[in-house]
Amino acid sequence: MIRTALLIALAALPMTVAAKGDVEAGKAKSQTCQACHGVDGNGMGDGQYPRLAGQYADYLEKALKDYRSGARPNAIMAGFAGTLSDEDIRDLSAFYAAQSGPLRDLSHTK
């Protein structure tokens, strides 16, 4: 039973990877985000804005879609997220997830 569950999970893995965004495209699209979240998503140092670097891409994608739809209310983020396509959101999420930061230290993977 465990072996079957593992095989199903492994078979789904390529589909999950293929659905992720493009890190380089996300970097290019992150210009506006940098004003609050910093160049690499580690914030501006004052702690006022969330650190995005190393956050899970799925979490970032959901958060941005929720800001865009209004399910997660925030006047500032609603304005920014409202202009993003699903592809933009996937790309930005992939970019910030690929960055090293206090949420996940990715230095050993580079």
C-alpha cells in the first residue's frame, strides 16, 4: 500500500514540476516588487514588509491569487496583484522560491 502511494506520488512529480513558473522571467517581472520586498525578496531591512525569499512557490502563488481576487484583503497588494496574469504569478512565485533567505537556506543547492 505504501509502495503504491509512493509510486503515484512520484508519477505526479513531473506534472508538478512542469506547472511551475520560470525563475528568470520572474526575476525580470519582480521590478515593482523590489520597492518593498528587496531585490532578492529578503525585504528592505526594516521588517515592515514580508520576506519572500525561500518561501514555498505554491504558497506565494496562492497568496498572490488571493490578493488579486480580494479573498486576501490588502489594499496595497490588491493593486499590484490585480495587474498580474496567472503566468506572471507563477513566474514571480518561482523566482522568490528560488532565492536564499531566512525562510529556507538554499545556499547548499547552488
